[in-house]
Amino acid sequence: MSIFEYLVALVSVVVGLAVAHTLSGLLRIVHNRDTVRLDWLSLVWTGTLLLWIVFFWWFTFAGAEAPQWRMQNLLFVLGYAAAIYFVLGLLYPHEIGRGFDMRTHFETNRRWFFGSLLVLGGFDVADTALKIVTDVVVPEPLYYVVLGTLLVGGVVGCRVQSRRFHAAFAITFCVLVVIQVVFNTRMILLDGSYVP
């Protein structure tokens, strides 16, 4: 086992816990479906963030190409995974029983949720800056659109309670993430030219 494989195992555990917690929350909602009030906005965020975390985990393996891993690299990637876990955890509490209202829960945690998205965006800004400075990669323009949308939407989402804004942000960000995933997957499958 290489050092990278050893270190990324811990990151995979955090990613796995995030996915397991989210799926468990969804399952508890299904079990209590007769009394749970669903919220489509929370479900859009769930799908978007699950897609995001799968691609984060996939592209973490690009780190295997790094000449050496240092403690700060591990802490950075682990921090990113923990931020994703935290964001997903805010959508689904540990206790989801009869009468649970997803919309009320989302609105109660709104500032924490969007603040956590900003932390996630901060990790991406730092990662991108590091890659540009070290000439590892210059991200495609679409990436900057996705990141800018995340940061601006996160700031506004923390300050504004408007359901219309939250819906527009969630849908826009979801569409952008899907487009980015499709674009990056196409680049990998067709010519292998994309380096995360």
C-alpha cells in the first residue's frame, strides 16, 4: 500500500460517512412518509451535493500522481471532505421521526447551511489558487462559473430568507454541477486531457 492509498483511506471514510448519513436520512423519511412533510428544495440540494461528493472522491485519486504527500495535503483534503459531510449533515438530522418537516428544518438551518457552502467554496478557491500557482492546471471557464455561483449564492443565502432566491440558487447550482460533471467526464473518457 502506497502512502497515498493509506492517507486517502481516511478521506474515503469521511466521504462514506457523509453518503451513508444522507442515505440513512432519506430512508428514515421514506419510513415515515405518511407524516413527513417533504421539501423539494432540500431534495435538490441532496442530489446536487451527493453528485458533488462522488466527483470529489473520484478526483481525489488524481492525488496519486503527486510526487509526495505532506501532512498539510492530507489535512486540506480531509477538511474538504469534512466540510461536505457537514453541509449534508445539516440537511438530515440524526432523528427524523413522525411529523418531521423538511422545509422548516432547512429554514431553521439556513445560515449554517449556506455558511458551510461558503467554507466549501473557500476550500475550492484555495485549491484552485494552489494549482494555478504551481502550474498543475488552469481550470476551464465553467469551473469559475460554478465556483462564483457557489460563493455569491452562499453569501446571499446566508442573508436572505427569500424562498424564491433559495429555489433559483439551488436549481442554478444543480444545473451547473451537472453540466460540469458531464463536461469533465467527457474530457476524461474521450481524450483523458482533464486533470482535476
